[in-house]
Amino acid sequence: MKFWKPFLLVLWIAGILVLLIFYIIPQEEALNNNTIQKLEKENELLTVKNVSLDEEIKKLKKQTDSLTGKIVLSHKTIENLQNALEEKINTIDRMSALDLYEYFSGFTADSTRHKK
């Protein structure tokens, strides 16, 4: 009986090794191969999506540049209008009461009597 115990132990270990070599390890390799293939497909899809997003970014940058130009132009227009308004206000502030009357009524002091 002493002879059979080590022999069975060696046979049992050999059986586990055969099971590992022919069944478990190939399944893990197949699983790894499937995982790699899935990841490669997903990588290709992400590459295509990345290209489309890059194109969209370029379009948005062009639109941003255009809008920035319009904003600068609008600011210049607003600044010019504010300057013109301030000039008109300053002109009105410097007028005397008679000048203000003439300005807002459209009449001048000599417009009614001295026409030829």
C-alpha cells in the first residue's frame, strides 16, 4: 500500500497538469484572443469617432473666430455710438437757453422777420 500512495499522488498531479495544459490554458488564451479582438474593433470605432469629433472641433473653432470678429466689430460700433452721443450731449450742454430754444424748435431769431 505504501507503493500505491505516491503513485496515485503522481498520477493525480499528472492528471491536473494534463487538464491544465489541454483544457484550462487554451480556454484562457481563446478568451484573451476574443478580448483583444473586441478591443481592436472598439479602438477602430473610437478612431472613426475621434476623426469626426476633430472635424467638428475645426468647424467650431472657425465659427468662434467668426463670432469673435463680429463681437469686436460690435464693440467698435458701440464705442463709436457712445462717442457720438457724448459729443451731442456736450454740444447741448454748452448751448445757452436761446440756442437750446432755436435747436429744439427749429426757429432762429431772424428767420421770420428778415426774409426777402
